[in-house]
Amino acid sequence: MELKSDIEDTLTQQKQQKQEQQQEQHHFHVLAVDDSLIDRKLLEKLLKVSSCQVTCVESGDKALEYLGLLDGLECDATLSSSSFSSTQSSKQEGLRVNMIMTDYCMPGMSGYDLLKRVKGSSWKDVPVVLMSSENVPSRISMCLEEGAEEFLLKPLQLSDLEKLQPHLLKSIDHSCENNTKSNKDKNVDDDNNNCKSNNKLSKRKAMSPETPERRPKLKGLAVL
Amino acid sequence: RQVSLIRQSLFDQGFLDEQFIQLEELGDDANPNFVEEVVSLYYRDSVRLIHNLEQALEKSPLDYNKLDEYMHQFKGSSSSIGAKKVKAECTQFKEFCMAEYREGCMRTFQQVKREYTTLKKKLEAYFQV
């Protein structure tokens, strides 16, 4: 065990963390919900490698708390969503969550319950992705019908995140110098259109032809 | 040389699956020991889960729902690090839980622990090289 390289590692990590904090504003922010410590660590890494900002919580309750939805803290869902649509923010100052990824099987509130709560709140336009180690078709249908964006099977790999690319790539507006301009324009448009349901369909269609092309690009764009 | 031989045997003998490779691929210059970090977390988490299972297995009658819940967690984390044999034993245990077959649960739990201990030893040896 070499102390010097440990110190160097820590310094490098600190530098990286500082860079990440400075760039937070521009990054796609994912709220990750999972009761498993290992799965939180894995998901956090997968998302960071994909240039996302990540907040991890260990339960549905903690997720609701983070979103300001506990104990009727939020104004009810009858509030017009149009005032939030372009920024996807809540009444909390500057809180921006672009996607929620949640485990299905959790003690207490399940991922499905969390999905329902989110979809019935002012955060309803935020895409919610469910994850599970069990492949139960009826469970998957149930979640998709309730408005889940995608249902991923664990254990998660980078290739699974590539299914979420239409959402993720909107955030990568600075890391690839070649495509900066075109990506930025794309980002602005997509942000404004994000909440409209018809966009979901075009996103799904866009996935298959683009995915193979995106594979090498994503690795190249990862912010290190 | 020696490292890659040890590593390959872990896969060949079925101790690890491709999920472990995914963990290796997530390491980078800034975070080269990602696999080890996750594996360390796995050990810590496993100690807790094994303890919970042991306590639950001492109860009479057995609470199969609780046992299944604990084993589900252990299976999940084992799966996430690519612990192939451990995961297989966990699956077997869960099946016995569903069937409420006490003997089967007891026996399989010993196998789970055995596979876990074996894997831990092998990984510790591997990371030390």
C-alpha cells in the first residue's frame, strides 16, 4: 500500500469533484432511488460516466422529501404545469431534476408507489425509469402504463443507460468540441418540448437507428 | 501475467460473470480502484445480510417472507458485482423459501455462506497481486 499514490488519488478526486460542482448547472441531473448500497454506487458511477449529475437516496420517502412532496409540502397537482415545463423545476429554489431512476422492490414505498406519487405531482413531466432484478412482464406493463419511461433489468450496465440516451444526450452540450453548436441548439429545443407527450413517441423512434452510432460517441463524450 | 491468469480462472470456474467486467470497465484514471471499492462495500453489506439471515433462521417458526426479503437483497448485491456462484445459491434458497421447505433453506444457506467465503478469499488474493 503506497501512501503517496493514495494522497495523489485523493487530490485527483477532489479536483474532479470541484470540476463537477462547477459544471452542475449544465448537467443532466438524475435522482437515483435504491435501497441497496451497492446498486446506488453502481448506478451513480454509470450515470457519472454518462456525464450526468447524480443524487442518490435510499428510499421512496427520501426521494419524496428531496422533491418536496412529503406531508403536503408541495402545492397540489392542479397547479398548471406550464409554468414549470421549460425548467422542470419545483418551488424549491433552483431544484432541477431531469430524470428519476428508481428500484422497484424497496422496503416501505415501492418504486411503483413512488412512480404514482411523482406522476400525480408537479413533477409529473419528469421521466421516471424503473429498475428491477426480476423480469415480470405484468409488473413491467403495469409500470409503463402508469407512465414509466423505461423499465430496466438489473444488474445495470452501460448498455442499459444507452436506452436512455435521448434524455441523457441533451445535457452533453460542452464536452464534445466538434458538435457543440448543433448539440446546443438541439438541447434548447428539446428542453422546451420535453413535457409534451408526443415527444415521447419521437424519442422512442429515434432510439433504434441512432443507438449503434451513439455507442462510440458516448464513451468519447464522458467527462473525466 | 499471473494476474490475468488468476482473473481468467475466476471466470472460467464460474465464480464471476460479465457483471464483474462491467465494474472493471467503469474504472478510469481518476478512479482506478472502482471494482475494489464496490467489492469492499459488498463485503460490508454481506456481513450485515448474512447476520440478519442467521438470526432469522434461528426463529421458530421461520418467517419465510422475511427470509426471502433478506435473501433478495443479498442476491441483488451479489448479482450487481458479478458473484455468479453466490447468486445461484441465493436463487436456490429463495426457491426453498417459496416452498417453505425448512431443511432446504438451512442446507442452502450453508452453501451460500460457503460460496461467499470462497469468493471473498479468491478476490482478496486477486486484488493483492
